[in-house]
Amino acid sequence: MGVNQADIMKETTVLQAPKKNRTVQKWLKDNMFSSWLNTFFTIALTILLFFLFKVILSWVLFSADWTVVSVHLKLLLAGQYPNAELWRVFLCIFLLSLLTGFSSGIWNGTMTQLGLFFAGLLALCLALPFVSVEAKIWNAASLLVLVCGYFGGKKLPLKKTVLFSWLMLFPVTIFLLSGFGILPKVGTNLWGGFLLTLLLAVVAIVASFPLGVLLALGRRSRLPAIKYFCVCYIEFIRGIPLITILYVAQLMVPLFLGQGIELNNAVRAMIGMTLFSAAYLAENVRGGLQSIPSGQYEASHALGFSTPLMTFFIILPQALRAVIPAMVGQFIAIFKDTTLVTIVGIIDILGMAQNVAKNPTFLGKEMELFLFVAAVFFVFCSMLSYVSRRLERSLGVGER
Amino acid sequence: MNNTAPFWRSRRFKPVLLQLLFVVIAGICLFYFINNALTGLKRLGLPLDFGFLQSTASFDISGDKLIDYSATDPYSRAILVGLFNTLRVAVLGIMFATILGVILGIARLSNNWLVRNTSKVFVEIFRNTPLLVQMIIWFSAVFLMLPLIENSYVFAGTVFFSNRGIAIPWFQTTSATWIWLVCVATAILLAITVWKWRLKLQTETGKRKYPSLWAVGVTAAAMIVPLLLTSAGPFHVTMPEVNPNGRSFAGGFVISPSFASVLIALVMYTSAFIAEIVRAGIMGVSKGQLEAAQALGLKSSTTLRLVVFPQAFRIIIPPLTSQYLNLTKNSSLAVAVGYPEIVHVGNTILNQSGRAIQMITIMIICYLTVSLLTSLFMNIFNKYTQLAER
């Protein structure tokens, strides 16, 4: 070093960066009217958007009759789940918000945003006038534990407990919802609405994860029998639409399983969605596996790892980390695709909306109903795609 | 040295053993499933053959038919109608989705704030809602809510909107059409030759020779020939009008509500994804290329046309292919709004004849064929545009 920086500063005249003229007119000129063509686009689009907004707003605020949604809110969200047992659903939400609260306290960043989003949803539920008192009390409690959990998570060393609880949440939720004889049984035929949509998506993604990883590993295997089996499976599933797989699951799975094993509609749809999702997940994981430099393989062989040990402790952790954003994208796709179960007669949120639309008291209210369904999906999917983009940045996946 | 490891751990045998194990387990599972299926089918009294395809369908397909079909035709013809309908919506969907997607993708990168953000909002809305919900909204909340046919909403006296469909003016081929077609094809070939010749002249002499202007001029001049020959236009335009009985349209071309909703939903949904692909492709062209083009003094439009697009193309094509495949596969959702494509027709036959396995197999084969053909075609196209490196 030697030379003092301050000395240099004294000798040379430092040119200031030119000040940006940040007035409204300047901004407008730069961003809207910088050229002839831009001016034309701006004006044309403004007129178009003005009329579009006018039509939409006047419809949403004055012409639309939203009572069809508010009256059937429970049906749309929880389906035919018995009212007396509804507390179980709320308990699941309660547990979920507790964990979300703790997690957002422990891991800053994306988790906090998720917690905020979740709190916003709960608060919205509290603010809506037509939500039942029971739901409001439960949601208020959930909101409370979420906030408490956030501050608790910042203070308490609970990282391992929370991680373990996340793993346990799924079986606990299934237990609570179905009862399994300990609580009064609520059959899967009564699950419906958005609850079923969420469950279908979560089951599909959770169950397809190990399957997808195995398929991806199999596709890169050196053993031709395993490799070609995986290639055929993946390419076959990716070549056909989900709806045909759902037909197979509904009509052919009972045949394949033979007499004696009875599966109901929702479970069969879950099997179909899982088999479908596994093929796409496998391709994502394969992308991750391909991004691992061969030095990692060589180093672990040199250290004396056997192939299974190397795969599970060296390769997969790195590969999976690289494909987390892609997997969130996959989850969004599966989440949207769950609506297809309506076609095979399962009453998810869309199926419920279609049933409600047939109600003679509310004829001609299709737009309100389906827009509500679309809005629910939009909120969740935008949140997830935001998370995926953030993860991509924080994991530095896109930059490699 | 004595090899102490047991033979099943030796390098030669382990893979063979593992594969054998895999094949045996997979075989047992497959045998179990197929055996179950066969006994189940026998119990239900359903044979496993495709003979039923020749029996009479006895259901009608209303509206969208590309080939003649009536209820007395066999099942196989109904399936063919369905397949053609799938292809029709897929081809049109791919065309429109590409156009809209490219426009949206370029708009996403515009320096105009309003254009950029309008495109962004559009993409976000249509990407983040399920396609099926969109399709059902278009069908049951938009097209079926249009007025009855006798009080159709008429736009500019030519386009009729009603809940029976949208009637638009359409072209009718006349005897002159073929002469026109031949002449236009010749004119285009001629124009390309002239364009190449002028361009070559321009590069050789370094003076402006206006190749594009010449090409347009040649085409226009060549158009006079069929006009003189036939003294008629290339086709005859028929205007739609409501039949006196008020049940249907006469003349023009009627777009059925189910077809319109399927097409619009597919185009909107897929174009949102294509927009993101186009944007990523354009942004993926390295900055140095742009700077080099500017340093060489190219105009911004020329830079886009000659430097950015050819390179962005290479990035865009593989993901675009998978979007095309997705669109084709997604056209199967049309079953929910009653557009008679292959899954809808197959479902009807399946319910009528009870031949679930056969019908599902036929559907799967159709989609696999279409998917494989599309990816084959796109792969050839991809090879053609890829950079020839080393």
C-alpha cells in the first residue's frame, strides 16, 4: 500500500457523479414519452386501461353479487367436512401458524415473508364480516401464536425442535383430519373444497419427492436395466396429459389392485398426481445432479465412500439445494393442476364452485364464484413464485 | 493374491445381480397387476380387444367437426373427429400463443414504464391461476352469458355475439381461388429471388439498392396477373346472419362457445409462459454483443434484428418446445367445457361401451404420438438454429 489514500484525494479533483434530476416531469419524459412511438403507446394504453378498469371496477363494486361467495364460503374452503368437527381443521391451521411463527423468527428472510403473508391471510379472515364467530376465534388465536412464535423463535434455541415438528406436521394433520378411530372418523369422501386442493397438492409433492429422487438417480445409473426403465417411465409420463393419468388412476387402478383393496376417489387421485409429479420432479433433480462437478464424485471415492453413502451424503445434499427453486416451481404447477380432479368427479374448490353454480337460488353467478376460486389460487401461487424467486437469489442458483 | 471378497460383491457380478433383482421385482409387480386386471375384466365380462371400434357410435358430436360425422358412423370415426379437433385447437393455440407471447415478452423489456408493467401484470395474472379455472370462466361466465341468438350483440354489423357462438365473416373459395394461390406462390418465390439479388448487389457495390422495396414492388406487380386472368378477387366473403327461425346462423363462420373458450384460455395461459421465455432469451444475449453492435454503428432496430434475435432464438427454442408440448397436452382440459376433442370423445365412448382400458390406451397413444412428433420437429428446428461450434 504505502501511499495514503487521503493524500491522493487531496491532490486530484474528484468529479462528483452528475446529480440526477428526479422530478416528476423528467421521470414521465424518460419513462413514458421518450420517443414518438412511446408516446403513442402510452396514450393508447392509458385509454384502453381506463375503460378496462372502469368496466371491471363498476362490475366488481356495483353489479357483482358477492353473497354467493360469502354464503358458501365454508363449502368452498372446507367442503362437506362436518360442522361439528370443523375445530380439527382450525387446530391444523393453529399448529401451522405456530410453526410458521417460530420458523419466521428463527430463519430470517424468506421465512419471515411467508410468516407475514400467513398473518395477512389470518387478519383478512378476521376482517371479513361474514366469517363465522367460531372461525374468527380460532383465527385470532392462530394469529396470536404466530406473533408470539415469531418473538419466541428469535429468543429461544428451538431450531431442531421446529424442524422435527415440521416433519411431524403432515402426519399429525392427516391424523386430525381423518380421525383414525380415536377421534370420530371423517372419511376422505367428506373432504372437499380448498382443504382437499391443498391436501392433494401437498400429498402429491411430498410423496413424489422420494420417488422423483430415485427416478433421477436411476436415470443416471450405469446399469442399463434400471436406466432404461427410468427413462421410459419419465418420458412416458411427460408425454401424456395429466387428465389421462387421472383416468388411469380412477378407472384402472382398482382393476390392477384386484378385489379386496378398496381405495376411494380422493386417494386414487392422490396416487395419480404423485405418479405424474414424480416424473417432472425427477427431471428437476436430474438437472441438479448434472450440476455437481465430477471432482465431488472422485473426491468421495478417494475417501472410500461406497456408492450409496456418496449419493446420500455428498451428491444429493448439493444437488437438491441447487434445485429448490425449481421444485417450488414444480409445487406451483402441481397446485394449479389439482383443479383437474374436478373432471373425474372429485369435489375440490373448483368442483364445489361448479356445484354451487348449479344452485337455482344463485343462477348466473358463475363469474363471481369462479373469480373467487381464481383469486384464491392467484394469491397462493403468486406468493409461492415470489418465494421461488427469492430462494433463487439467496441460494445463488441463477448466477452459476 | 487370494480374492477374499464373496462373488456377489465382485465388480463383475454386482451390477448384473442388481439388475436381475430389479427386473425380477418389476416383473413380479407387473405380473400381479396384469393378472388382477385380467381376472377383474373377466369377472365384469369385458373382453380386451379393439373390435368394438367398428360398432356404431350412436352419439352425435354437435358443432365442431372437421370431417363428416353422424351418429351412425363407427366409434373409430368419432375418435378421428376428436383427434382432428385436438390438433386444430393445438395448432391454432400454438400460433396465437407464440404471437401474443413474443409481443408480451418484448413489452416486458420496453423502456416505457406503462407498457412494461401492463405486460408484467398480464403475465402474473394468467400464469398464477389454473388453466382449468380460466377455461371455465371463459366458457360459463363469458361465452354462455352472451345474449340469446335472436337478440345477438352485433358488432359493426358483421360480427354476431350470442350464447350459441360467435359468427364472423368468412372466406368462401371460388373457382378463381386456385389461380390466385398459384400466382401468389410464384410471386413470393420471385420476390425472394429479387430480394436476394438486390441484397447481393448492395453488399457488392456498397450503395443502397432497396432490396425490401424491390421485393414488395415485384409482389404487387405479380398480383396484377391473376386479377387480369380471373377478373375476380381471390375469394368470396360471406356475411353471417341469423336464420329466420332464430335458431342458428347462416353464412359466415360460427365459432362455438366451447372452442372459443378453450382457444382463448390456452392462448392466454401459454402466452404468459412464452413471454417469460422470450424475455429470458433476450436478456440472455450477452451485453458485449449489444455494445459491439452499437460500436459498429448499427441502429437499434438493426441491432435487434441482426444481433439480438438470432442469438436469443437459440436460448428460446428448447423451453418454447416444452411450452408447445404443454399446450397440446393442456388442450385435453377442453373435456371440462364440452369441446369434442380426443379426451371428450374418448370419455363418451368409455362411458357408453365400458372399454376403459382400450379407450385410455388410445388416448395415451394419440398424445404420445403428437408429443413425440412435436418434439422431433422442434429438435430438427433447434439443430438448424444452434450455433455450429467446433
